[in-house]
Amino acid sequence: MLPTMTVTYTARVANARFCGFSKLLLAWKGSIYKVLYKEFLAFFAMYTAISITYRFLLPDDQKRYFEKLAIYCNHYASLIPMSFVLGFYVTLVVNRWWNQYTSIPLPDRLMCVLSGGLQGSDERGRLLRRTMMRYASLSALLILRSVSTAVFKRFPTMDHVVEAGFMTREERKKFEGLHSPYNKYWIPCVWFTNLAAVARCEGRVKDDHMLKLLLEELNVFRGKCGMLFHYDMISVPLVYTQVVTLAVYSFFLVCLIGRQFLDPNQGYPGHDLDLYVPIFTLLQFFFYAGWLKVAEQLINPFGEDDDDFETNWLIDRNFQVSMMAVDDMYGDLPMMERDRYWNDSNPRPPYTAATLFVLRKPSFQGSTFDMAIPKEEMHFQPLEEIAENMEESVSRHPNMALFNRLLNAGPSHTGFMSGALRRTSAQLQRLYHSPSIDQCISDDDDSDSCKIGKGGSLPSGLGQDTQSTVCSFREEKGARVPLLEIQFGAEQEMPHVHSNISEGDEDAGTNGSQVEGVHQRQEEEEKAEIAHPALQLPPPLQDSRETRPASTIPVNFHHPSPFPLHPTSHYGLEHCSSQPVINHHKAAASVLHPSLGQQKLSFLTMPCFESQRFRSVSMGSELTGT
């Protein structure tokens, strides 16, 4: 059974074709012509009357005044934002229209749960199922009777509801005996829940889970009834509807004067032609006024317009289907048998001649299924060759790699000396066991014979994980040293005490004794390393409290560090390199620096000339000199 009022043309536009909507323009029922033709004729009649009056009834001086008025109206009519006001309003109304349709209560889900959840094929079970389903249909009828004029005309009084079979006389007495100033569409839903509780006590609802599921579906059904009631009570704000209506009507009232064809002999700009019939003004009225009529049709779809919801048809369909589902179809199952594809692992339903073209289409396998790749690019490459290619690419741009390592070696307030020493020890152990380190036999600054790793690149352990940074300073401020120029020398003895560099030091004897003690300590460490191959970190520096000349600058270490500090107030920062110092015999655990005769020193600090404050770049330690 199809609705008799709603205009359905879906099948006629199932396929897009040339002028697909052209046949729809000739339809009359539910068309814009049927809705708008009266307003359109009234507008054209008023325009014609004003045009005749201007052309034949007004004297010349009044014609000139009317022409100035027409130009004025035509100029300022464009200030009314017709497209914006109408577009937003119609969008709001269309969304509201569809939401109202989705809020119509349908019993399909409820009847399926009720048919499977309430057991009993006897008279009592049948009575419970039919009565509960009738209560749900009664609730939907009461709410539709409250919002739809078509349903109210069908059931104007409660006597008509009783006579139609939705309610018994005893139920009507109880319904009217419950006094409430509000709409009582929800009372049959409460009766439904009471009957569900009785059925649970009788054991016809097998468990509480099924009872819960049944009541949840009822609440969804009742919620949709409530939404219909609220949509009927809460309309689009009246002020908005008034603004849109006034905008449309005032615009076209102004157009009645402003769009008149004026005398071409007067020479007004834009009035060179006199066509008598304003074709584009009539089309504009047709579009804008038709847009307003669309909103007028959709703002309340429960009326009796051509495209309003067929609520009476919905009532008949829902009541008949729900009663059949819970009564005639209860326990009614067709005999089970094997389907025709029982032994077929690849079932293929047949096609008619009209749909045979579907078989000719290949099944979709993915967007890259037909992608072509050259054969020479399909072979897997060994990982060793990939690693060598990466090392060669790094060797072509060593300065960039060193610069990236320098950027990653910034100081951290949480990176204390203990964590830095552990990282340095692990890196030096990897360096100690790495066979790819070439021996460095030259200390010349301009020599390129001292390279690290294959092809002059960094070893894998240092090129990736090294966090230490060696900063070199020179006395000449103007000289510049490249980043890769790193001094490597033979094994040099380095004191693990605070050193003070001063030309012409008179206390050479004292310093000499300290150096000899350090030589002995390093020889013992070398013997221990021979016995135990594992690298040993140097011991913490011992604080020296001997009296020094006033010309020297003592430096106090806040954290023990294996790197020597030689602060001088006039030293300038020449370069910073992330490569550790390596000699050709073994990887030392501390940074080695050339002898004092060479004018190049190795530091781990950044100088600050005024306050003599030095900050470690990577180890997180801070050195301060007075």
C-alpha cells in the first residue's frame, strides 16, 4: 500500500540521462506551479497596472518624478540580502523536516523483541503479546492525533479511538480517570511495562536480561513519540520566519516600481530598451518566492499538503504489521532444508539477460593491482650494500653530519656528570673494539691523512651516539680552523689535576713533581688495562690546595671531569667538533691535548670573558673561575 498524498518520483530519476529532470517539470501535483501560481499572477497583475499607469495616465512632470523614483528603488533594492536570508532559513527548515520524519515511532524493533522474548503459545501468551503491542500502537496513535491534522480528522474524539479498536471501554475509563493537565500519550506505555512485569513473574519472559531488552525497546519507541510532541510544541522562532517573509515581500514590492521600463528617450543609463514584460524580474520572483514556499511546505510536514507525511497510512501499516508479527507469526517457522548451493563452495546466483553485463566486469582487487614496476627494481638488495651506500653518502658531506651532531649535543639541566661518563665509556668501548679506525700518525693541521672510519667518515658508534663535544681554542682571534681539523697525537701524559697555564711560571718545580706523580699513576693504569682489557674511566680530579702565584687563574670544578681545563682570558672560540680525540694505539678514556709548545688546546667549555664562567656543552657540568 503506497501513500496517496506524498509525491514519489524516485523511480523516474533512478538513472541520470540527458534532460533527466525535464519530464518532472510537467508534473502538477506537488509542483511549484501549484503552490506559487496565485502569488505569481498577483505580482504580474500589479506590475502591469503600474506600467499602464506610468505610460498612459501620468502627465509628463509626474512621469519624470516617477522615473527618478524608479531609479532610486532599483539602486537600493540590492541592499536586501535575499540569498543569505532565504538560504539559511530553508536549510534550517529542511533539516528540521527530515528529523521529524525520523522521529515517527515505528513498531518493527519492538514487535521482534516481543515476539521472541514473551513465550507461550496458549491463550494467555497470545493475549499478553497482542495487548502489549496494541498499547504501543495506541501510544503512537495518540501522539499522531495530537500533531497531525489528517489523523485528528480521522479520530476526532476518544470514542472514535475506542470504536476503531485501539482501546477498550474499560481502558478508556481508566485513561480518563487519570487526571493530568498534560498530554497523556505516555499512559499506554506504562501499561505496557506493567504487563511486561506480570509476564516476568509468570515466567513467560525467561530472564531479567530479556525483560531489560524489552523495556529498552519500549523506551526508544516512547522517546520518538516524545520527540514528535516537542517538535510540534517548539517551532522555528517566529521572529526568524517574520524576517524572511518581510524580506521577500518588501523586496518584490520595491521591484514593482524599480524594475519598470522607463522612456528610452530620456537617456537614463540602463534603460535603452522598452520590452514591456520584465522577464528576468518574473524569474527572480519565481525563484525567491518559490524558495519561501518550500520552507512554508516543509516547516510542518504533518498537514495535508501534497508532500506532507501520510500519517494515516503509517497508522494502518504499523498496526497491521505489529499484530501479525506477535500473533500469526509467533512460533511459525518454515521447514528447514538444504539450500541449492549446499555442496557448492563457490555459490553463484544467476543473472538475467538485463544484468549479464555485471559478469563482464572484473572484480576490484585494489588500486595498485595493475601497477607496473621495472624488473631491475624488483630485486631485493643486501643490507650490507645499503649500509655502505649510507656511509658513502655521509662521507660526501662530513661537515653537515658534524654540524647535526653539534646541534644535538646541547646542555641539559638533568644531564649530570654520572650519566655523561656512562655514555662516554660505552662509546669508547665500541670504539676500542671497532676495527675500522685508522691510525692517525700526523698532527699537522693541514694534513688529510688522518681520517676516521672508511672513506673519511665517522665510525658507526661515534657518528650516531656520541654526545661529547671538544672545543678548541687558539690565541689568535682572527684565525679560523675548519670543523674537521682535529688534532691527534701520540700518547701524551695528561695530569688529572687543575692546570694553570702561564708563560714564565716560576713554580716549575712544584708542577714538575705533580706531573711525575701523574706519570706514575697513568703507568699503573696502563698496566691494569693490559691485565683487564675493559676500559677504565680516569679517577676524579683531586682538589689541589697548594698556593699558586697571583698570575695564575684557579678554576674550581663543581663536578669531576676527565677533561682538562686551561682557561685564559684572551682565548677565542675557534671551532667545536663532536669527534672524540683518538690516538693510533688505543682509545683513551679522556681527551688528550698537545703539548704546551703547540698553540692549540682542547677544551670542553665555552668561555665567558667577563665573569670567567665556563659551561659544559654536553656533559651538563658547569665550571666557574674566579
